[in-house]
Amino acid sequence: MGLARLAALHGVATFYEPSEGVTVAVPDATVVAVLAALGVDASGPAAVRDALDRAEAAATGRLLPPTVVLWPDGDVPAPLTGLPAGTTLRVEPEAGGTLEWLIPGAEGVGRLERASAGPRFAADAADGAADGEAAAPAASGGPEPGSGRPAVAAEAGPVRWRLPYGVHQLYAEAPDGRTARATLVVAPARVPQPDGRSHGLLVQLYSLLSARSWGMGDLGDLAELATWSGRSLGASFVQVNPLHAAVPGTPTDPSPYRPSSRRFPDPVHLRVEDIPEYAGARDRQRLDELRDKGAGLRESVLQKGALIDRDAVWALKREALEIVHRIPLGPGRRAAYCDFLAEQGQALEDHATWCALAEVYGPEWHSWPAALRDPGSAGTARARRELMDRVDFHSRLVWLADRQLAAAGQAARDAGMGVGIVHDLAVGVHPGGADAWAQREAFAAGMSVGAPPDAFNARGQDWGLPPWRPDVLAASGYAPYRGLLRGLLRNAGALRIDHVMGLFRLWWVPEGSPPTDGTYVRYDADAMLAVLALEAHRAGAVVVGEDLGTVEPGVREALSSRGVLGTSVLWFERDWAGTGRPLRPEEWREGCVATATTHDLPSTAARLTGGHVALRHRLGLLTRPLEQERTQDAADVAEWLGVLSGLGLLPEGTGDEEGRIRAVYRFLLRTPARMVGVWLPDAVGDRRPQNLPGTWDQYPNWRLPVADAAGHPVTLEELAASPRLHALMDVFAEAAADAARARPCAPPGALPGARTAPPDARPR
């Protein structure tokens, strides 16, 4: 009983429900191990009693939690309403100044009063709502709207205050002399929303090669894809895989979802020739040789059936970048680079230091000399000075990648894209990488993120990613999380969050234990969402959550209430609580990105033809006899084709593969989904998944180029000229034309939103 109470105080589950009505107890050993990773000793009954006494005493004596969240559409935060009468609260906003409140007596519970006529502060218009402020429930007695001044009611009733959106400091002083300090996050009620309905492309960037690629897709290709699809296809967005920095090595883990750092981009995506200093490099002959070798890698992939070789690409680009790095920056470029260094601060210096040390000692920091395992140690400081040239080199690469990411985003906007580039945030980082080294105190030692057993995987999953400690995040005011989001959103029109349920809870697996012996650890979802809403608001970016798989009750509703779009995949949208039938288009949720597939699932062509079953059979991945799998798969496809036919979406008939794929996307356009994503390989009939979960070396995950129905790689230039692609995209043009015809037409010359005269009063 004591262990369960102790676990509950630290957000650690002692049981979970894999399905409705089924409860599974978590082994005590798991609970003890997870508590130890949180700095709590529960190794025996006496230790549990001591830890429980300390935790309960701390909770009783604490005035404020480490972080407090204020929503403009919420009530007075609970941590404030429970403070002793007479407590003084003082806020120091990011923009400067102070504001004081007073907790009244029992007759004023749930109300705050102005404690003094102390200094007022001006709101930061860049961070506020319409008037640069965030307001709690309304009350009388405040200043006029838009004044930029804090308002607090002095009479009974709900309090109203005004604070700029941001991360502020909150101080409390109780009458008994106790004091406390907390981070106060003031966030907008919802993240930015896309304008109207839109469609766009989903692609793994490395898989899209152009005539200029060095063996894999790059940021120049991304800008080209955005420009073409925005101008020629009316696309509103391009969604890519995570472009996070990978862990170096031979071979490098090709998965973009297990990076070294999530905050900084990988320079392997650079278009080397687009770097301004490239033209002034002295060793032209060697650069030309490297470019030609890059072309050779490209031709091997496109013409000879070779896999994408990230390591070979990086070896060529790294040497070329070393040559380019020797060219001094001009005054303007130098000033811009220095500004970037100042803006990114210690985080970038730590990342570049890790990269420099990894060149000397290898990519696994746990095996480095003990003095270098701590980024703040004197030994690391000495090494940083000794390796300053390499630290600068890696810092420069991050800056160059940032500039090309910005250029791709600008190309999307110039092409008329309403959303732009949708970047992807992986759920975690490699345990030996830069983030785990630079922020090691924020990660739970000896733990890995995964998933519990479910109907699709009876053994559960272990992803090999160390989880963030929720207690350290809260104590830091979510600084690592804020920095991560700010870095990703600086060049994003939208952000996709992989496994968005991780904002609420994550499945922790103790090192050496099977995934079945893990447990859920809960995070402060209110704070995680507030920080997300704040940073998305500052960037003006849409947020998409990947909410597929096991989702606990209330999570989708909480995300939707804050404007976070979900992800809906055609084959999974069924009436699971009832008959299991496919959902009709009008039954889909509006707040989502609707897709036919994802990078972890079969392409639409493979799904419709049963090719994915044959592939899994060849690799020994089926859990049932082949004929049983084929029968079930054929029944599912037939059921969906029946739905498509019944809705009149198969005018070409049911036997044509291309016609069926077009019908699938016509169906998606019938749903109310705010965004519809086209898996780019679907446009040319590609049958191969980019990733096949459950495989490692049995299948070339993350190394395949976009290919046609026969398996021949297709370049960006060939995509742009593909009749099959244009036939599919005509579906979207037809839908747009139908929507335009369905809208009431304004009289000639009338402006949108303008009032017009009655028909009989118009000039004839």
C-alpha cells in the first residue's frame, strides 16, 4: 500500500488497462526501478516509509509547485486558490516590471486582490492576443481593453488580470514567513489554426532525389518541391520526416526517429553548392571531384538499384564542407553568424562540443573519459578550448542548415502555401547522443521509452530512447522542452509531434527488462500543452499530433480543445466501439490531417493489391497462416471498395489500381478534415513501405528512394512530369472547383465581405 501511494505521488502507475475492462498490475520491481530513476529510494519497506514521509511533508509545506499555468479561458489556477489567506504573490514578467496580488480571507476564496499600487508593466504586443495580453475570466474594475496594463479585481467575484503571453517568474510569501518561487507560463488558449481546408504532400526527404542530389534528398530539393507543388498543384504544405542531427558512426542508424539531437538539424541535408562561400573556395578541383562522386552515388541509387547510403553521402559532404569552411565569411555573413551563436547560446555550444568530442572519442559519450561525460566539468571546458576550431566548424554547419531550412520555408511561402513546411518532432533521442549528454540531468538514467503489450504486439515495444524526467522538467520551468520547440518552430509552418500522447504519459521500461515489465509515468500535460501553445503562437505555426495506436480516454479531447490537430488514417477509421464498419466521411473528425497511409504503413497501392501481406510473409513477420492473412486483408479491401463505390467515388470502375487510389483520396476530401495529406509515393504507385516496424536488417528501412509501380526510382523532375501524379492531383483540383461552384457567387465587382445593394437598386 505504501509503495502504491509513493508511486502515485510521483506519477508512476502501479497498474494499467490495455483494453476496456482489463487491468494489468505492474511488477513491484518495475515500480521500484522507475522511482529510483526519479531519485526516490523505494528499495524496501523502511525506505518506502521514509520516502513517503518526505514526499508528503514536502507537498504539505510547499506553497507553489515548480510551474504554474495560466490559460486565458481558465479559472484561477488551483495552486493559487489553495494558498493561505494573506499570501502575497508577485509576478516578474519576461518584459520586466512587477505586479502584486493578495490572497484574501476565507470569504474571498477563489479571488485575488491587488496587494499594492506597485509598478505596472507594458505587455509585449508580439506575444499577446489581439491586444498583446492574456486575460483570465472577466470581472469588473479592470483597465480598458488594450491598455497593456495588468488588471486585478478589487471586489468580490472572479478575478481578471492581464499578463503578456510568456514565461514569467512567480513569487509567493505567506504570512508565516514561508516563501516560494515558480515559473508562470501564460499561454494562448489554442495553437494557430490553418486557414480553411487544404491539401499537401507527405514525403521522407532523404527518399526524394533530384538531378542535383548527392545520393539522397536535401534541403535544396525540399525548396524545389515546395515551390513546384505550391505553384503547380495548389498544395498548402509539405510534410517531411524529422531532420534532426543523427548520431555519427559506421554504419549510422538510418532512422530519423532516433537522433543525436532533436533541437538542431543534421548537416547531411545541406545542398553544399548553395552555400555562398562554395563559389569562393580555392580547392575547386577537389570540390568538383566530390560533386562528381556525389553524382555517382545519385546514379547508383537511381539507375543501379543501390540503397540510399547516408554514410557515403556524409563522407563526401563533410570533406566538401571542410573546404568551404576555410573561406572567411564576409562582414555581413559574419555578423549574421555571430547573431545566431548568441541567440542559440549554451545549447548550441554544448551540441557542437559533443560533435567535436565524438570525432575524437567516438559517438557514445558513456564510453568517454570520465572527465568528459559531464558537459559542465573542468575537463570538458579544457577539451572545448583545445577543440575550438572543431566546435566552430560544427556550430557553423548548424547555422548553414538553419539558413537553408529558412530558405525552404520562404520558398513555400513565396509559392503561396498557406501552411508551408511541416517539420516532424521525434519522440526521443539516442541515449549516447548530444542531447542526452548535454541535458543528462533531465533524462531518466536506466530507462527507455516504449509501448505496452497490445492487440498488435503482444511483447510490447522498447524504442531505446531515454525519457525526460517530469520532475526535472517542472523544476526547470520546462526549459529543455521550450528550447526544443523554439528551435524546431523557427523555420516551420507547422510541427508534427510523433506519439503526441507522450505529452501526457510515456511507457518506461527499466534497462534489462522486457517491455512487458514497464509502466506508465505521467507528465504534467497542462504545462506541456501550455508551453506548446505558447511557442506555436510565437512562431505562428500549426501543430499536428500523431495520435495513432493506444490513446487513453480524454487525450484526444484535451488536444482538440487546444487546437492540436490529430492524425486520421483511412484504414483505421472504423466504428471500433460498435459494428467495426468503416466510418462514413461525415463521421470523421474535423480537427485532423487525413491520410491514406504513413511512413510506417503500406503504401495505398500495396494495401489495395495485397502486396504488403506478401512482403511480410517473405520476411517471416506474419502471426497467422498466409491464407488466413490474405483472406482477412482481401475482405478489408473489398469492404472499403464497397464504401467507395457506394459513394460514387469510383467512376473509372473497381478494377483499375490508379482509379482506386484516386477514389481513396476523393473519399478523404469528402471528410471534414482540415488538412488532407498525399503520401508522395502513392502518386507514382510505389509499393514499398519506407519503414517496416519489427525489422532491422531484414528490410532496408529508411533507405529506399521514391519509386514507381515497377520499383524504378523516380526523381523529383520525373515526378513533376508524371501523368499518374497529375491524374491523382486532378482529384484535388476537381474538389476545389466543385467547392467554388457550391459557394454563392458575389456580384461582379463586389469585394469579399462588402455589402451589396438589393437587385432592384443596382445600376443597369
